[in-house]
Amino acid sequence: MPQPRFKFQLQHTDGGARAGELETPHGKALTPLFMPVATQATVKGLTPEEVKAVGAKIILSNAYHLYLRPGVETVSKMGGLHEFMGWDGPVLTDSGGFQAFSMGPLRKVTDDGIRFRSHIDGSEHHFTPQLATANQEGLGADIAMCFDQCIAYGASEKQVRQAMERTHRWAQACFDAHQESPNGAATGQALFGIVQGGVFSELRDESARVISAMPFHGYAVGGLAVGEDKEQMYRFTGQVAGRLPQDKPRYLMGVGSPEDLVQGVARGIDMFDCALPTRVARNGSLFTPEGRIDITKSRYAEQQGPLDETCDCYTCRNYSAAYLRHLFRAKELLGLRLASIHNLRFVLALMERIRKSIVEDRFDAFRTGFLEVYQPTDEMARQQQKAQWLLTRGG
Amino acid sequence: MPQPRFKFQLQHTDGGARAGELETPHGKALTPLFMPVATQATVKGLTPEEVKAVGAKIILSNAYHLYLRPGVETVSKMGGLHEFMGWDGPVLTDSGGFQAFSMGPLRKVTDDGIRFRSHIDGSEHHFTPQLATANQEGLGADIAMCFDQCIAYGASEKQVRQAMERTHRWAQACFDAHQESPNGAATGQALFGIVQGGVFSELRDESARVISAMPFHGYAVGGLAVGEDKEQMYRFTGQVAGRLPQDKPRYLMGVGSPEDLVQGVARGIDMFDCALPTRVARNGSLFTPEGRIDITKSRYAEQQGPLDETCDCYTCRNYSAAYLRHLFRAKELLGLRLASIHNLRFVLALMERIRKSIVEDRFDAFRTGFLEVYQPTDEMARQQQKAQWLLTRGG
């Protein structure tokens, strides 16, 4: 049997928005799509069956975390990440570049790679493009990411340029390693390049040009959603996406909230991942068509209906808002699960509706309608949450 | 349609061991049986479907906890406990007597009832036999328990006698309240009496005689597993069970571990409940036919098979011991779930095997065989765990 290969087919466009299909060694997925985050080989609190049931086709896992614990070799011995965690669909792995970035003073970047101390036991490690690529091969990812240097919002243009140029050299090194390894490109594993360049328009153009000149299977927009405001994030997303090849998938890393997904698709993005839906769920913050609500509020104390009447998820089909509130107030584990299921389903159902509207050439009306009703979380609260999260490296 | 009533049918005996069937307003259950604990209207971490899947027929919930949060009135408005938590099988509720006991210095016992401060907000409350009965009616329990005064191991005979006599008066008060209320006996709700008497043989006899003279639907052995050693616990269980009516179910409260279940059945017990299987599961302590194991140990790091080859639970059918270990070491929520599922299934499958051996008149051989292989947890470690748990009022 021939080894299944990675493919992307662009099926339809509607303005800047795109509908397509990905094919990976572990199955197909329609785009645009959202990937739930399974940092440590588990979408927090959920079984693979539950992740499937909310409509997820691809999940994201973190090579950095799995390298530290339980170790790439252990996962590999256990048959790879799919077998280890019981997920038979496609998996994309992050290279560890972003995690190394978010470690702050615990890391040191050189042209070779990134030297850092483990957040678990303080042990010292050194990630290189070659090691990051080998890690993702050992895990058996369907889609591997290039090792990149992400840089903090607020860095000078000179610093951003230096990190970008390093990212370009590392991209070539990752590409070469992936081509040469018997466990890389040869197995049907895809490798995506990552565009950096911070919030500098010329650097973003340059990075898009350099990275898209290398024949990756797909291209990611990195280094956004790290502290800049939303207008900037949308602007650079659109600028970079417009300079990437039409026939390859485009992935906006670490995004996002429901409004960001809609805005990202409008700017030509095909793939998204973000821990936000499950992270805020565990704090009792739940998505509704009108925006996020706090389920612990007393107004839900005796609400017999589900928290979101329009939702078809397991939680909304089976439990009242009052019960969900009780679980959160009583600090019960089941609350975290039910909330995570709801928020993921909300986001994945949104992606399904987005795709349908693209295929039916009415994405713009859908987008306008959605954004008119959905109230994004207050920008200042959002920035504070993000800063807090970056500090604690939450998964 | 006539209101379904509570019934118990003793079907078979094999030595002291009994096999029977309970019938409640929410369905039937074969005995001997084990009830998972759903303290705050949820078996910690699990959905009702998962609780069903491990083989549970009846669950136990705590009127004390639900009275404090979210409140009996709220649960009642939401349609009762079954509707509120999405469990359509039978529910037994504890009256709150044991919780009041375990609060130590926060409570004061008088002939009227128990005055205590909430462990949540320090607010003052007063439980009486009448209120405890009304609470359980408001929750809609299938089986309610009498309000009793449990007393610490080590109390003097005089103190134990006083608590026992109070328990007898309260049993009568609960019985009367339950008979008179339109929401009690009239609805088909059963009420069980509780035998106290500490570790004093004559008091146990007296309490069994007094309580079984009242026409309850079933009889419980209370005040054991509170610090006495296992030999004492088994001895008093056998003594009390031998003095209870043959034709009514007998319930040993707060027990137990796998070996206790086998020993309890041998002494004529039909019903058990205990938080232990789920509580120790959340610490990574998992039941196997040979005894409890600690899943975080390095010996499981690369074990490809399930933690228990003989187990048919969701966890053992789908995940390796290595993955389970990883989840615990990475402090992932899914680990708590998978471990809880396994331990509950272990205990419920044990009850199924016990019942089968009774029906086939080979319980004694089963018991001997089980106890030869199963290594109970070291007695000193067990006492320490129990003392710790009583201190923190863990659910």
C-alpha cells in the first residue's frame, strides 16, 4: 500500500475566505478548521471520543512538553502519539519554539538553537532545529512545525529582524533535516514553515517571501497574539496571508477567540489552534452567541434550560445551567469537563457554519451577522488574561 | 398508575451471604451491591452515563452537602436530585448525621439535634430529625436515612450509650415525620433505620433490638469504619447483622475497600457505600486483583498493556498503564477520570462476582480465593489515611 501523503485542495473562495480539504496520513479534514490543544497528549479533561464528538478533526500537541515528559523516546516506544493517547485522527505538533519563547529568563537563544531549563525539574536542555524536527518525527505527528524564534511584543525592529533571520535559517535547517530523515518527509509527515517579523510591516513581507520560497506543505503565521492589540493582529494576518501561496494551507498559530476565528478566515486563514476555549472553560467562562458568560453568577442559580439554547453539545443537551453553576461553585471536576465540551463545540460549530457560508458564497453576511451579536471580551481584560497566561505558561 | 413502592426480596442465601433484589421508585437493583458516592450531586469527575457503564445501579448523595449548596429548595425547584444531576436510577441520601459528626469542634449536639457551622461560609445551622427527613424528601431520594448521632472511636461507654439512645429517639422522630409527610412514605420513598452502639457489644445488641423493632424499609449498621481496627469492624458487623430482620435489606455505611466488601457480605450485609474507590483513584492508587498499586511508579513508565489485564472497564480497554502514569505525573484531569472509572468498575465487578458465587452456592470458596490473592493496604497506612480524611471531611 502506498504511504498516504499530505495534500491540500482549495475547493472554494468567497472574497478572502477559503474552503478546502486537508489530507494527512491519519485522515482528512475540511478547512477552515480549529484544532483543540492537547498540550500533554490530552485535551484537558476530555477523552478522544469526546474530542471527536465536539467535531474536532485535527488536534495540536506540544513537542516541548512531551519531550520533557514523558519523553519522546517513551512516546515512540508506546507506538507514537496517536497510539499513546488513543487519538486516531491527524495530529499537528508545535515545535517548542513558542514554549521556549514563553519561558522568559529561563532561556538563552543562540544561532544554534535555544538553551533552556525545564519548567518541571530545572534540568538544562538545548533545542536545535534538528532536534525539534527529530522530536516531532519521534512523536509521529502528521504535521510538524519548523523550529522558530518567537519574540516578545515591544521588541525593537533590530531585535525582531535578528530573530526573523534566525527563524529563516532554522526553517532551512528543519526542511533539510525533515527531507533527509527516514522518519520525516519519507513517512508522509508534512512540515510547515513559520513566518515571523513581529509588528513590522516590511519584516512581515520579507519573512513571507523567504519562507514561502521554501517548498513547505503549509505556511503558518507565527508571532502574533503575543500582546499586540487585535487591530494589529488582524492587519498583519491579512498582510502575511496575502503573500502566501494560494495552493497551500495557511495556519494562524495560537488564535483564537470566536471573533478572531471569523476575522482570521476573512483574511484568508485555513487553520487555527488555541487553548483559550478550554482554558477559559475551566474558569467557568462559557461561549454563547452573545459573548462569554460567567456561569458562577447567581442569575444561573435556577435556570432550568441549558446555558446556550442554540447549542447541540453534550453539555447543553443534558444539563441545566443551574447544575453547571452548582458544579463550578462546588469545585467539582465534572464542571470543568462539561464546560470544556461546550466551549470546544461552540468553536467547532462556528467553524462549520463559517465553512458552509463560504461554500454558499455568503461568508461576508455571516461574518457581519455574527460580529453584530457576539460581544468580545473587553480588550483590557483580555490583555491582562493573556499576560497572566504567558507568565504562567498555561497549557 | 399506582405509585411504585420500595420492596426487597431475599432470593438466596449461602452461609451468611445473601443475594436479593431491591425495588425502588427509580428501578431495581440486585444485591449485594455497592453504591458509588455522589456527595455533591456528582460522582467526582464522572457523567451519569459513565457511572452506569461501570455497573452502578444505586448511587449515594449527601443531604448535608446539598442542603448547604446549592440548597434543598433549589434542587427541588429543578425537579429533584435525579433531574438535577441527570441520573435516572435510584438514589440513597445520607441524612447528614455522619457529616455533622465529622465536623468535630464546629458542632454541638443536643437532644433536639445538631447545631453546626457550615464548612463553606461559617453560617450556623441546626439539623433536627424532622429537618433531616424533610431535606431528603425535598431532594427526592429513593431511600432516605434516619438522622443519627455517630460518635468517635475511643469514646467512653457512657458517651456511646447517650448517643445511641439519642439516635433511637431520633429514629422514631424520623419515622413519624416520614409517615406524616405527603412527600415521604406516601411517595414510595423508603426510610432506613441506623444501628449505633460503638464498639460495645451489649450496646450494639440493644441498638439492633430497638431499631429493628421499628418498621423501617431497611436497616443500616452505622458508626463503624470510624477508626476501630478491621477485626472489630468485621465482628460488630456480623453481630449486628445477625440481629436484624431476615426479610429487610442491611446496609453497612461507609464501607469499603475490596476486602471489606467480601467480609461484609460474608457477615450478611446487602448494601455498601464508600468514597474510597474514587478518593484513592484521584491519588493514583488503583485496584488490581493483587491489591492497590501506585500508578506513578516508574515500573509503569513503558507498560504497553492496561494496568489490570483482567479488567473490562473503559480505562483498561483503551489506555496503557504508561499513558495513565503520564497523565498522573503531568497532573492531567483525564487521569483522575480514568482512574475513578477503573476503581469503581473493579469494585462493582467484584460485587457481581460475589453475587454470582452466592447464587451458585460457592461464596465461601470465592471469598477464600479472593482474599488469598488480594493484599490489603497496610493497616497502619490505612488508619493514617482514614484519620487524615476524617480531619479534612473529604467527600
